[in-house]
Amino acid sequence: MNAILDQVLFYVERGGFVMPPLLLGAAALWYGLGYRLLTLRRGWGAALTTMVRRYQAGSGPSPRGIIDAAVLKGVEIKGQRPPDLREHLDEAFIDLEADMSAFSGLVTAVVMAAPLTGLLGTVNGMIETFDALGDMALFSQSGGIAGGISEALFSTQMGLAVAIPGLIVGKLLDRRQEALETELARLKDILCGHAS
């Protein structure tokens, strides 16, 4: 375990001043992605009409995902026979829709900022390299040319290592969110179409 920590500290030291913000960004990114992954679950795998019938009969399973919870709420609201069912469903589902989009903005912001932060480290590393060339300090206590190039490469690598997996996983979760939002809209149509 100490060897891993030593390696991480080595990369942070070599990458310059942009590495701590990149590490914090990576932690925030994966927290947000993990939250979205746990939240964006459909639940019971049955068709919406089957789920509505089962919950109306009182034999539906306990909710394990977004759609399950929406069907249960929708059936309860429909059973109260409100005058404008669609409006009541919209109000009831607003919390579920907010849960589905939680941390989406954070994920997008970190994915966009990480490569730019890495690029800032690259620029700083190149400036250090040119300073070393100007001072004729090929090997110095601060690293000289090799230290500047090292900082440029490590910071670029870290910026991309944070952004690329976050971009891929974030887009997959955005697609899952869109599919669940489409199912919520279909559920509203089913419940309103069967309302008497």
C-alpha cells in the first residue's frame, strides 16, 4: 500500500501545481458518476402496462428504481381521482426527475475543466524548460530541462486521464437518463389514458 501511495505522490510532485486540483476534480467526478450510477436504475424489468396493473392490484414489488417508484406514485395519485391527473403526475415526478439529473452539471464541468487544467500544467512546464535553457541549467535542483518536460507531460497525462473516462461514463449515464425520462413520459400517457 505504501508503494502505491509513494507512486501517487511521485506523480503529484512531478506534475506541478495543477496536480492537486486535478486529483480533487477526479474525486468529485467519480463521486458524481457513482451517485448517478446508483440513482439511474430502472427497477423491475416488466413492461409499464404490466407494472401499472400489478401496482393497481396491490401485488407490485417494493420499488428498487426510478420507474418502480414512479409507477407506485402514479397509481396512488390516479386512485385519488384528481381533476387534472397529468398536472398532479408532473408535480409528483419532479423529485424523481431532479434525482436523475443530480451531479450531471458537476460531471460535465470536471470533464471540460480537466484537460484545460492539464494544459495549464503543460504551459507551466514548458516555461520552466525555457527558463532552464535560458539559464543554461540543464540539470539543476529544480529539475532543469528534464523537470520542465516532466511537469508538462505528467500534467497533460493527468488531465486526459481524468477527462476521457469521465466523458465516456458520463455519456453512457446521460443516455440511461434519457431512456428513463422517455419511460416516465410514457407512464404519464398510460396513466392518463386509462383515467376514467
